[in-house]
Amino acid sequence: MEKRRLGNSELYVNPVGLGCMGFSHASGDPMEKGAAVKTIREAYEIGYDFFDTAEVYTGVYADGTISYNEELVGEALKGVRDQVVIATKMGVHHNEDLTLRMDSRPEIIQKSVEESLKRLGTDYIDLYYQHRIDPLLHDGQMA
């Protein structure tokens, strides 16, 4: 399969990637962890090499534990990390009432990237970007 360059970067990926949100977020109950990890890994094995996730992609299993999408992606891609491109996003968080809050202050970004690295089980993220525009920021500064 012919790879495509991502923007002006040195990252090249197959034309079709896997958006992983639905394994744990926004599509009903999260998929059982083992099944989700297996499915992501199988996607890699058939040629997928670009995987998209986000810190905010979470769900709650029936037993009350949290399904962290980044953990599923990280576990599925162990051992092949250097052969894939992982994109993850920051800046969106859940409020207690499940509404969304945008927060892209520098100190929040620093904390978010550190936590994403831990959940992904890696020491680098290939593509890291702001999930939504933070309405409190204007020209990169707090309004």
C-alpha cells in the first residue's frame, strides 16, 4: 500500500488509519479490554499503521472501572511501537455532569502529555494536538 506523508512532517502512513474512540467512548458501553486490544492489534497485522486516540476517550465498565482508550492502544501496539504512528489529543476534559470543558493552558498540556505517555506505555507521541479550540485562550494567551 502506498503511504502518504502527514503534512510537512517526516511521518508516513497508510491512507486509512484506525480511529480508536469507539472502543471505550461515545458508542455505548466500552468494549471488553481483551477484545479491544485484540481488535486493534489485528488492525495492525492487516496493515493499519496510524492509530488515533485522545485523553478524553474514556468509558465506564459494568464493574465501575474506567476504560482508558490510550491504554488499549498502548497495550495493543506493544512490541510494534516503532512501526506505527500514534496520534493523541489534549485539551478536552469531562466535567462531573459529563459535559465537556476545554482547557489548553500550558500547565494542563504538560500534565496531559505526561499522563498520555504513561497510558500509552511509550516515551514518545508521534502526533499530539489540541482536540478543540479553548475559548478562554486568545492568540495563545489567556483572555
